[in-house]
Amino acid sequence: MRIILSVLFSLYTVFAFAQDETVKDLKKDANKTIQKDAADTSHATWKKGGLYSLNLAQASLNNWAAGGDEFSLSINSLLSLYAFYQKEKHSWDNTFDFNLGYVNTTSLGSRKNDDRFDLLSKYGYALNSKLNLSGLFNLRSQFFKGYTFPNNVKTFASDFMAPGYILLSAGLDYKPTKDLSIFISPSTARWVIVKDTALSNKGAYGVMPGKKSILEFGAFASVNYLKAISKNISYKGRLDLFSNYKKKPQNVDVYMSNLFTAKIIKVLAVSWGLDLIYDDDVRLFGPTQSSPGLQVKSIVGIGLLLKF
């Protein structure tokens, strides 16, 4: 089985194909003015597209003196879609990101190492060339069950919409350059949803024990940056900050995602994803798994990258 997987992976690498343009083109598509054909009488102006990446890694050891797992296999994928509308002073930006990862080793077995979807929709009305009056909607959760492994004990920790975060916000969106967007709102509603009964009964993720949701009201800021560092290297970053007026507003929730991509050749690209999350209500850490903590996820991969 290991030999078959190794052969399949080798064949996949040889025959994989990818578009040579990456995140840099997404930014160009998102920001440039779209010229309509004179014969086009439609009222809407849309740009749609996205990218898909798939990274695989497999290793086998036999009588290896340095030690290690006899077999390991990891698969990580990213789907990123966008749909942008613009007409006169009106704009409507929509993005959807889905990350899914799996790892299997002889010592640890099969585990999910990434699972996240993030839907963001933002309407803007231009006040001037750099400032929009905007409304924002965000839905963030995961699709599959998740587990933690304190002391190598498998412990159920999450599921679809457990937790789930729904955010509604009104504010100003400042775009000083084509690469940078800063959204600020003093008036934001956020629902934290824990639909799983077992988790809600424990009061997980800040809900009252037995309750499956909680409404928070506070201030919100979102910074988005997308930069082509060079012809072959691009960076995409997002930082979300939320302060709950109702409970410990000084404990700001942090959600940060970073993605570096570097094209090697037309069929291959290297990527590094680094995510940082801090939520004072996520108390799954420490000796008794009852303390908040900084969550860090770093994934480096090489593989297929397609733009469409």
C-alpha cells in the first residue's frame, strides 16, 4: 500500500498542471475598473474567479536508525473563490475560503489538521476615492468533527457550527492603497453558536451551559492586505479584532491568517499558511484544559496551484 501511494504521488507530481498566475492576479482582478462593452445593456458589473491548491506529502521508513514514523501521509487543500460587483459608487465584495487537511502516521493514526470555511460579504458606498460607507457580514466555522489530544487522549472539541461565528457590522472601509483595506466599526453584533448538545451543556466557547448561542455586541476592525512581493512571490493577510462591550472588553479576540505563495515552475508552487487565533472564551488549554490560549497553525506545502 505504501509503495502504491508513493507511485501515485510521483505520477501526480509529474502530470500535475497549474496556472502560472497566482494571488497577484486575483488582486488585479479585484481592484481594476471593468470596462463594459458599448453593446452591453446589463446593469451589473461582475468579476468572478478563484484558486485551488492541493499539497501532498508522503514518507516511509524501514530500519531507519535516526527513528521516526514508519509511514506518514498528509494532504492539505485550499479553495478560495471571489465574486465582486461594482457600479458607479456601489460595490459588493464576496469571498469564500475553505481549508481542509488530513494527516496519517503510524504512531498517531488519522487526524484532521485543518478544517475551516469563511464566508465574507461586504457592501460599500463610496464617499470619496478612498473611503466607503460599508456593511459587512461574516460566517466562519468548520464542516467536520474535531478532536484535541491532551496526554494522547482523544477528546471531542468541535463540530459543524460548534462553534460557528456570525458577524454583522456597519462602519467605514478605508483603502489608502490598492493593496490595503481597513474596515472599522464601533457597532458590531456577533453570534457565537454551539449547536452540539454535548458541547453546549459544558458551556463551551462562552455560551451558558445548556444554551446553544450567545449574542455579543462590540467594536470590530478588519485589516486585509494583498501584495505581490515579486514576480513569483505573493502574500495575502487578514487580521480581525473584536472587543465585546458586555464582557471583558480589554480581552480582544484575535483572528489572523497569513498565506505566502511562491511559484517554482509553471506546474509547482510552494505555500506557507500561518494562522493565529486568540479567543478568551475558548478555554481548552492548560493542565486542566480550562484556560484560554493562543492557537497557532502553520502548514508548509508544495504542490498543485490552479487559478480559474
